[in-house]
Amino acid sequence: MIVEKQLYTIDDVWEMAQDPDNENIFIELIDGELITVTRPGNTHGLLATEVSGHLWLYNRENNLGQVTVESGYHPPGYRYTLLGPDVAFTRYDRMPQRQTDKFVPVMPDLAVEVLSPSDTLTEVRRKAEVYLLNGSSVVWIVQPEQRVVEVCRLIEGTQLQIESIGNDGKLSGEDILPGFELEVSKLFAVLH
């Protein structure tokens, strides 16, 4: 007997997210496979807020796109992958013409994932690769324990390149947010 694995879509995830029994669970999807994540802890929230605050302030002055936290994004026309970056920035020229109350039908230009104790670096790097293969330009993986941010990009369109930026370095907005810089030491200063 052949048993087929069920593939879920973003519509299934939307329906699950509306169920009050799932209120403390974030549900993501990679190629039809459900990934559930519990709500993050305080350190995670502090770092996500710090990153989003810096991005939001810069964007407020320059009006280049939108900054979101914990919103769902999926590749255009592909209903089997849905990721919820802790923080994201998407340029206006890549956003759909009409805003939606549901998930955003484009991957963000910049996705930020804060590593939680329940995450493995391998899992988060896999998500970074999924973002990048589906339209994101850069992914930042914030690692509180090491006080390092990994900057992930694709080289030659398919190979994951990882650059570690330590406490003495700066994160750059690159072509996405020209002129934006965030000192890594300032990011981790919220942890005292």
C-alpha cells in the first residue's frame, strides 16, 4: 500500500490560524510541509523589536517600502510555502497593488530571523535559503547567544553565502535600503 503525504497550502494554514486552539502557535509551510513554532521568549522579542524599530525609523524618513513583524509571506503564485519572518522589509515597487488582510503574496526583500532556543541554526539557515530562492535579497539571522548576525545571500543564484557580522561590525541596507546601517553592538545592547 502506498501512503501519500498530505501537502498543505497557505489556505490551510490561514484556516488553522483562525482556530482559537492554535492561538499560541505560529504555523509556517515549506513545500507543503507544516512547521509549527511556539511563541518566542523575551530575548527574542527584544531583539526583533530593536531591529524593527531601526528599520521603521529609517523607512519613515525615506518612505521606501513597508516594515512588518510576524507577518506571513509566500512566493507569488506558489501556495505551498509560507514563512513568517520575525521582521521584514519589502520595497513598495515589489508589493502587490492591493493590500491584503491575509498573507503577503511576495517574499520580503529583507527577512530577519531571530534564533530562539527552540531553533537550530541548521533549520533557520534552511529557511534563509527558502526566502532567498523565492525572491528575498538578504536574510539576517540574529544569534543572541553568540552576539553575531549572519547575513545570508545567494551567489550564482543558488549557493547560500553566509557572512558573520560580530559586535564590532555594522549591518547594511545594501541596495534594498540605501544608506541604512545598524551597528551590531547597538542591536545587542538591549540585552544588557
